[in-house]
Amino acid sequence: MDAFEIKGGCRLKGSIEAQGAKNEALQIIAATLLTDEDVKVQNVPDILDVNTLIKMLDFMGVTIQKLTTDTYIFNAGNIDPELIFSKEFQAKVSNLRGSILIIGPLLARFGKALIPTPGGDKIGRRRLDIHFNGFKELGAKFHYDDKKQEYSLIADGGLKGKFVHLEEPSVTGTANLIMAAVLAEGSTIIYNAACEPYIQQLCKMLNQMGAKIAGISSNRLEIEGVKSLKGTTHTLLPDMIEIGSFIGMSAMTQSEITIKNCRIDQLGLLPNAFRKLGIHLEYHNDDIYIPSQKHYEIETFIDGSILTIYDAPWPGLTPDILSVLLVTACQAKGSLLIHQKMFESRLFFTDKLIDMGAKIILCDPHRATVIGINREYALRGIKMSSPDIRAGISLLIAALSANGISIISNAHQIDRGYQNIDLRLKELGAEIRRL
């Protein structure tokens, strides 16, 4: 059975270290396709989505050495680009939305790419137009086979640098275009580019490999194409969403937890969002200490109106953390409006929290109002299913704080983004097991 069984009500205690960043890992591993030399990647998370991408590269002919539990060497010197047209490869690709990231490197290095409609979270419409329109601007010919649900791109004469103004600062769209542009002929400017820390990390790694990228950390990237890239060594940042998940988990369960090696300088607005919920955080060098709190109170705006927390492109608050903030607010004092602007289905998991006893009003697909119950009573354990990665961890947090037994089915959704979460939480004192 693909499920977790959680006995709630246990206070957790101890230290935990965040895994390597999932979203950065997908970009960095895809970027190893850009060179025929060794690329060593450290702090790779052992999670389903990342492992699926690694298996895809292995199928394509990439030589992969696993040096330790979180360190790999990738060598794409003997890759067979024709394998991307096989039915077996297409079946692998369709299971992972992050597979879209291999198009940029394949197109840049081999002049062709084919991919079916990628899988991933069902959190609303997530358009791929940003990717394909950008590739077309760089000179690729695009075709969509509606019957086969396949996208293909050909760049017979190679890609040509150009000014590309993105309609929106898509993170994966920006990463894909960066990887295509570094081997394109001439200069490329990507305007309205995403500038998340993971994009900055990708740019820094590519520059170490011999790329010429300027404007890193801004929304205007200037890329001078080069003939080839060399190998390098790269270490992934800790996963900020996992750090936020542990902060919310500590608050909900009245636990005392230290999160180790957080790279606090790369967390942006995330810690402050939890402080607005009344959660006390202490920085001890690069660790975050969360003391046990019986009560925490949500701030209001200066005029006394209900606090609104919403997502926005970096340096705004990442949308991936809103589900955790929502569930954390359930046991706070005060009220909170969560406005999920980017994805219209990510708040639908709130029906499970309501069944557990939370006071939430789902206003529409993008907004939910949480009326904190201030520990007047505990949530109750129920049977539920995880619809996506972030909702899944939020339901797990709720279950850890609840009275009684909770069963969360579809647990592989949580495994897609959280490494051995059951074993790591057991070390903190949680009563959780796989069914």
C-alpha cells in the first residue's frame, strides 16, 4: 500500500538537516547534458523526481557514477540523441514534469529534441508556451503532434542568439532557455527572466564550465554563446521548501527543532513569512532553531485588517511554501488570507484539513481564509490522499499535530519531493510508518 500511517500528538525534538534542493537538482542534472566531460554534483537529494531524471539520463547513454549517497559524476560524452525518439524513453519522460528541462540542452548540443506532454503535480494549468516560444525565438522549428501529444523541435542550422522577452518569469522556462543559449551562436538577452537562487546556481555552474553569462541574480541575463563547455564540480543548495516545512511542523506540534546548515542568506522572504504567523526563529550561525511554542499569533496589517500572504516571482515569496503556511496557521491565534496567484488548484486540499477540524473558508480556487483555532482543540486524525507534493507534506504536518491515527495514501507524491521523510521524522520522535 502506498501510504503513511501517523499517530499524532507527539512532540518532536532534535536536529535535522535539509536535503539538497529538488528544483535546483533537476536543472543541474539536465545541464550535465551540455558537455562531454565529467560533471560532479554534490548534495543530490534521494527523491523520486530526481531519481527518475537520473534514470532517464542513464537510458540515454549518460555514464553515471554514484560516489556517495548524495554525490554523482555524470558524463554525457557517449549520449545517443536518437534514443529520445524511442517509445520506451517517451514513456519515462511522461512521468516527470521536470523532464521538460532536457529539451534546452539537447537542442543546443544536438539540434533536435522530442518530448511528450510531461507529467507531474496536478495543480492547475502550467503552460509550456514560455519554453517553446523561447526556443523558436532562438531559431528552432517547433511542431506539436496533437494525436501523439508530442512536442518536437529541430534546429538544423544551430541556434542563434536573440533578444527574448519572456511573457512571465517562469523558472523552468528561464533555465531551459539559458541552457539552450549558452551554446547558441552570438548573443542572447533573456529579459523578464526568473532570478530564483536555483537559477543563479545554474548560471554560476555554467560559467564555471566556460559559459559567458552576465546579469546573474537580475531579471536581465546576457549570454554570449560559446562553442563547447567543460566539466566542473557543483554543490546544490539546501531545499528551502523543506526548511519551511520543518519550521511549520515544529510550530504545529509544539516541538523544539534545529534545522542545520540552512544557507540562510538564500532563503529570501521565507523565514519572515513564518515570523508573521508569530513563530519564533533564532539563527545560530547557519542553523535555524525553533523553540517549542504553545501559542503563536498571526500579525495583522497596520490598519488592523487580516494579514494576506501571497506568492510572487523571486524575490517574492515562492508559491511552493503557501500550503505549509496555510496548515501552520490552522493552530495560530488570528486569521490569515492565503492568496495562491500562480496555480488555481493548489488549495483544493483544504477540504481534508476541514475534515480534520480546521476552520478554513475556500473563497475560490486561488484564495483561502484560515481562522486559527489557537489550540482550543486538536485536529483529529482521518484517512486522506495526497494530491501533490506540497499538499502532501502539509497534510503530513497536520497529521503529526492531530489526535489519533491518520492515514495518508498516495504517499509517493510526498516521496517525489521529500527524502526518506518517515525515517528522518522518526529520529525526531514522530510515530510514522509506511503501509
